[in-house]
Amino acid sequence: MTNRADSGRVERVNGPLVEVSGLSGVAALDVIEVGPLRIAAEVVAIHEGRLTAEAFEYTGGLRVGDEATAQGRALSARLGPHLLGGVFDGLLRPLEGGPTWLEPGSLVARPSTRSWPFVPTPLELGAHLESGTLIGTLMSESGVQHRVLVPPDVFGKLTWLSGAREVAESDSVATIDGRDVTLFELWPVRRARPARARLRTDEPLVTGQRVVDLFFPVAQGATAAVPGGFGTGKTMLLQQIVKWADVEVVVFVGCGERGNELADAVADLMALKDPKTGRDLRERTVVIANTSNMPVMARVASVYTGMTVAEYFRDMGYRVVMLADSTSRWAEALREFSSRSGELPAEEGYPASLSSSLAAFYERAARVTTLGGGEGSVTLIGAVSPAGGDMTEPVTSQTVRYVRCLWSLDRDLAYARHYPAVTWRHSFSLDDTLIANWHAAQGRVGWSESRARALALLAEADRLASVVELVGIGALPSRERVVMLSGRLLREGVLQQSAMSENDAYCSPKKQSALLDMVLAVHDRCLALVEGGLPASAIEEIDLTAVIRARDETGPDDDAGVTRLRDEVLARMGTS
Amino acid sequence: MSDAGVPVTAHDVDAPIEYTGATRVGGPLLAIRGVEGVGWDEIAAVRLPSGELRHGLVLEVSGDIAIVEVLQGTGGIDPELVSVAFEGRPFDVPVGDGWLGRVWNGMGEPLDGGPPMLAGQRRPVSGAPLNPSQRDVPSNPVFTGISVIDALATLVRGQKLPIFSSAGLPHLELAAQIAAQANVAGENFKVVVAGMGLTHADAAAMREVLESRSASGDLVLVLDSADDPVVQRVLTPRVALTIAEFLAFERGQHVLVVLADVTSYCEAVREVSAARGEIPGRRAYPGYLYSDLASLYERCGRIKGKPGSVTLVPVLTMPGNDITHPVPDLTGYITEGQIVLSANVHATGVYPPIDVLSTLSRLMRKGVGEGRTRGDHMALAAQIIASLARARSARELADLIGAEALTETDRIYLDFEDAFYRDLVNQRPDEVRSMEETFERAWRVVSVLPERELTMMPSASVATNYRGSLRADNAHADVIEHDATSESAEHRG
């Protein structure tokens, strides 16, 4: 360590770009601290002993000649039992209890004053433990049991294991291969946490949102992108998933988005109960908030930080969903920095590495066999904010290449207050067949067929709508008029879903199928009536508001209620 | 300069050293060599031989060179004779109540002949980000006295709701009307208006409309003119927001900030970015325009446990009436909804010419309802908007196949749309409407529709407020007869 200089000197400051000389023993992507406020910065280039770093906070007042010191490690997230229920910034520093105004240097990751009741797993002293082995659990009131595992880079002989007791942050709970294991660990955020094997993803992530679950389902451990211009309800849809997704842990990364919205989402989580466990939804959620006015460079870190937290819980054997809102702001932060550091711009000023960065990020989602032999998954859902609503812009077009599902939000639907504004025209799910098998195994044998019929009806109704715009509905034959009517029933009674309604905000898979089957049954009956000679205009006069209101007037899991309503409507319609 | 000659210890400067001579002058930039201990983004005093004093900001420090951006431009600066002193602090303004009732230029210097703002506590104009976990959710309305906004796109305290417009439309008139009329029903309320790149004619018109509110000491007017230096324009909204944050979070006031015109601001950002030699992004705006706009827009809000609020109404003109242009597009991604003005509505003579179907206040649900405005407010707004959407598609159909081919119901919707613009939207630029009057008008318009069409309204509300089908026989005449009088409810009752 003799040739290692502990402190260097700032040579150049241009916004978040800082150049430092005289600091050796620093590797690329290591974190250094600059200036009297010890602002963290990530080293992105080293050239002839001169480091180029990007600062994670505002560098106003930083001077040439200021001191720079090395942290001696890459940007790392401090993982531990304090995460669930918390709100953190992009570097995983707790925001709650922090200052009102985030002046540079004012936010620090303080050691936790809490302690946790540790209960060891019965293990033989002297046993050889692999990484990922369960060594104990934390008893807690929160719904998610915290599992203490041997960290990924630790394995070997167990020489000491704590008994059941209260454990503080700095206390070790075991000694393995001469190394102390505590409840906390540091993990470099840009490195994916290891797992034993990737597994096939064939079980759906049930979101309780009909347009997603019925038409464009995402599998546990897969990826989905949600592109949508502003005002299309992107954040609203993501928040619904935060609330209702059928997983044990949710990681929500608010990346360069609105502060009010985030405050609202957190307040909502406090007020809502998990429908399955009856506990506060917040207890299963980690919020990472880097709002649009917070430092841009921490925005780049925030998505990696979020993914690392998600993988941490995955490794405990949980199903995790991570939502990033919005990946476009992350990409813009990449662009901003690459332009400052004088990199050659590719498309629209984005760095040429955009595509590979996106691919590497989305590929961290997976369903795996964990190091400890359990099974866990991280499902990744990324919002995309296409500039000018242009789906061909670089971030959108590159993202679409790497995801398994696309939920495209449509401005026309949003303007017509059709929410969630996921369009059936430009959305896809590549896992639909696997998920159909899963539904069949659950006893919903007709799931796949109903879905196909509904999509075909929607497509035909769209095609007819453009004809009607030209010639008026009166010019259509009766069968086609029935298709138009059924298309409307599908849109309003199945696809639309009110996030504000107690009954409708979440819809169980059983009720989803019941609603869809009701509309299809009504459609069949209408066709039968028309074939029996009833004029289409008479069909259009039938009061079918009950079909549209069923989603709102039956409980979230009340498929029997829907079926009852269906029978009433069909009885009222009569037969030919 | 008592310390002259003594090496200054870093970050502890009392008297700044003055450096004479620049190695480069160009655009707004000066390069000064041989400097020591200069911090990034600090303010510099640039002195000309004539004694003229200009302000500058440090854009970059590299070795012993500092690049300074001169707010008033470098015109008339001789590189050999200019001297620059670095002040060791960011650009800041004193805060206090002294701003109220006065008119200032874009840097916070008096324009009204009064004394300068006395030095109180100084705050950097760039502000610091508000900790998102300490934000309180906006939950109460700001009343603008403008029916269409209050009824359909209610402004909520702590919200940012921009006005999207294009050249030739009365957006400044509307912004001035909002600034002149807005209130929070009896609570403390102040207004800060920042004009950015306004023509002198527009600025004069604005001053006139706002005169009485200013005279009562409830308004701060910060005016940057179209012929002011562009670098100053970049600071103008920040000066305004710094004043607003003080009034809101230290004086407990509800503050409305109107920023007009944000497009001029963005042009200034682009011009400055080009002068700095930065790599251009979309339409040559710098890649950081989103973050830059966010650093303004996100300064609105409420803080848990504090009484005040900052509500923001940015006004912007869409170049070429293109909503996908970077300025409206990036704004739309940050703000909570938008009020869109339309040339088509303007052509019909309706003021304010708002395109209701493109207009949205995302936080409205939080700010209205029982105890805030009225229990049926949200449902009423949803019903009107859905009905207008139906009317629009009926109108498009009628244009293609003729009105005769429409169904009877569709024709009623067309009448509804006419009544809507005539009886609810249209309003004088100096007319303040109470919420009662706005609701009364809204129900009168809705009552043009047959009762069976009101599917989005709770039936109790329909029972109390619905006026029978106003159209029943000859609705047109009926509605015209009761035009614009708020007593019509009693007549009908």
C-alpha cells in the first residue's frame, strides 16, 4: 500500500463532471468523495492518472484544489432488514427523517438505531456452509419474514452462530470461514447478484388489472415495458400494480418523476391493506425516490439500486416485482453525462451504449433457483416516456426489443377517459401460451379461447368503426352492428377498470374470466336474436348497462355475483 | 481587500480577489486565467473600466482557468481591461415581504422606481430539491373564478398546471386573469408573476390587469423583457420561485406562481447551451432540458406540517401549434395535467378558448368534492367531458354524412355542445364567477341532455339538480332565453 495516495486534488469542475488528479489505487466505477461536503462521485474514466468522475449531488462551490478521497469500492447498496416499508433516494439513503430541503451533503446513510429479533436456523458448528444458506430469520410484525442468508461471496466452515437474541446493525450473527456475517451487507449495484440457475417463467404475475391479466399477461420473472405519452395514465397503471401485484415484495423506483405523485403513492400505500394478508401494503414495499428535481446522476444509480434490492429479496426465496418509472429519464441521464464527458453521440444524442445498457438492465429480471436452493423471481416492469409520443424514438424502440410484454398506452383512449389506456392494437405478450397452460391447470380451461375470441371481436369492432365513420351505423348489416355493440361492451365492461372504485380497483382472475364470459355470452345471445329476425336497432335499445356496471357492482372476487348478473341479463333478453 | 496578497484558505473568503484581464471573450462567456479557489456555479462581479457592474456565473473551473457566463452579455467588454471578482457564493436574492406590491426586473432589481430589496437573509435562487418523503399530497382547490377551469380542470394547491397555447391566442390574458382573480376562499393568498421574454406591450398589459392586486400588496411582479439578455431570462423564474417558496413555507401563505412564457425561457436555455458549445439534443435543445424544467416545476407543492403551498401555472406557446415539440412535451411529462387553448374555439369568439377534451387536471380528484367544492363535482365534470367527447364524434359524423343522418340523441348532443360553450365556458376577461354560479351554469348545460343520458351522475344528484330536459321541445330558444343570468335557477324552480 506504499504507492497508494489516500488523497487527491480536484482539477476541473463542470456541473456533475469532476476531474481529479493524484489519487491512485482507484478502479473504474469506484466511488470517490470530493470537496469539503464529501460529495460522492463515480469514476467513469481514468487517463494517465487523471480520474473523470460524475458527482451524485450538486457540485456548486466545488473548487480546483479541493480534496478528493477514495471510498475503495464501487457504488454499493446497503442491504438489510431496514428496507421494507422505507423510502430511499437513488443511493439508498433513507429520505424519511432526512432534512426537508436536500442540500448537497445533507443526506447521509446513518447506521440504524433499531435492533431485530434474530432466530437462528439449527445448524451444526463446523458444518460447511454454501453461499445463500439460511442461517436465521428475523421475527417481525411485518408481513414479509426477513431471512438471513450467507452472503454471496461468503462460504466455508461455520465456527460460530448467535443464539436467539436482539441484534443491532453492527452485531454479527455468525462467523463463517473466519468472516463475520451481520444482518447488513454491501453489494455493488451494477453487478447482478448471483443465482444457481435461471428457470423457465410460466406462472403469471397476477396484477388484478384485467387488460393485463386477460390479454397481455406477464410471467413471474419476465419483463414488461409500458410506453405512453404524458397524460396516458402510465404512472396510474404502475401504481395499481404496486398495490395489487400477487408477489411478496414490491420495489418501486420513481426515477426522475413527479414529487407530488410519489407522495401520493406512498400515502396510498399507507392507507391500503394487502387483500391477502390484511397488512399494510407498505410493509411489503420498498420505495426508491429520485424525483425529477433531484440530482441527475443519482437517477442513473437508482434503477440499479432498485434492481439490487429486488434481487436481495429474490435470494430470500420471494417473488418480487420491480417497477421503474421512468426508464426514459434514466436514459436521459445517461445521455446528459455522456455529452458532458465529450462522448460521440449516436441517435438523438444518446450514447451508442444505450441499447446494451437497456439490454443488460432488463436481463437482470429472472425466475431463479437461488444460491440457497430455493426459488425466487424478479419481474421487471419499466415505464417508457417516448418523447413527443413517438414510438420510434431510441429508448422506446430499443426497449421493445428486450421485453417479453408490451403494454402500449394510447393517447386517444386516454382522451376518451378509457383507463387503463392499454391499447389492444399495439400491445403484446410473448408468454401467453405458457400462461394459458397455467390457467388451464387452475381449472380455467376456456381461458385461452375466450381471450382469442375477445381479441378478434375487438379487432373487428375497430375495423367496423372506421367504416361507420364513413357511412354511419345504419348502413351496416345486423351481425356487424352486434359486433360493434359487443366491442363496446368489451371495452367498457372488461377492459376499462376504475382505480378509484373499491370493487373494481382489483379484480381476481376468477372474476376476470366471469366478466369476459358474460360479455361473450351476451354477444352470442345478441347474434342468436338477430339471426332469429330481431332488427339490430331493437338489440341496441336493450338496456345492457348491467353488463357494463357488473365490474363495479360485484366484489373484487365475486365471480358468482357476475354470473348471477349474466343470467339475469340473458333472461331479460329472452331467446329468439 | 485587506487580505490581498495573502493566500486565501479554501471556502473561507471574506473579501474577494479581483482579477484583471480575460484570455477570451465570446458570446456570453469570458475566460479568466490565473484564478485560484474559484468554485463552480458561484457568482462573479464583472467590472468594466466605465465603472459599469455586470453579474456573471462560473460555468467551469479547470486548473487555473475559470469560464464565466456574463448575465448581461459581453458586449462592450475589452478583454484587457475587464476585471472580475469571484464572490464565493451562488447567485442569490434576499428574501422577505418587501417583494410584495412591487415590480422587479428578471434579476430582482426594481423596475418601479422604488428602492432595491433590502438585504435580508439571502437564498440561492436555484433552490434545493424538496425531500419527496416530506411532501404533503395536494388536497384543496384554488379558485380561479373562471368557470371552465374551476368546473372541469380544478387547480389544486401545490399543483403545477400549465397552459398550452400557440401564437395569436389570448394565453397571457388568461394567465393575467388567473393571477388577478385566484383565491383560496378567505385564506392567506399571494401571487408571484414572472414574465419571461415578454414584449413591452404584453408586459404593460399585464401590469395594468394586475395593478389592483399589486396595490393591495398581494402580488410580486418579476418582468424580464424580450430585449433583456438571455442569460438573465434563465434566472428570472428562479428568482420568482425563491420568493414564492419563502412566502409559502416561512410565511405560511398559499402562493400562486404564474410563469409566462416558458417557451421563451427554453429558447434562452438553448441559446446559452449553444454558446457553451454543448451537444444539442432534440430540436437543438440541450439534453438536460427535462431536468432543467423539472428544477422549476418541481418547486411547487406542500410540506407536511407546514401551512403554506406553492401552486404553479406555467404558460407556454407551442411552436407551430405542435404539442410534440420538446417544450410542451417535456412540460407535460412533469406537470400534473394541462389546460390547452385552441385556435378553433378562439375562432368562434369564445373566451377563454379552451379545448376541453385535451385539458386535464390530474390532481382535481384530490381538490374537489364534499367539503371542498361540492359532492357531485367530480361526477358532473366526468359527465360533461364524456358528453363533449360524444358530441365531438357526432359532429365529425355530421360533417361527413350530414346532420340529417344523425340519430335524435346525437343531435341533442350537438345542442349540448353549443350550450356548453355559450353558457359555461364563455366569460369576460374581467368576470369573476363564484363556484355557486359555475355549478348552476354547469347543471343548466347538462340539463340539455335527456335524463337517461346522465349515466355517470349519482341519481340523488340528478334528482336535486336536473332541470327536466331543457331541450324537450325547443331547447335552443329555451337556453338562449336564459343566457348568462344566474337567477335562471329560481325562474325555473
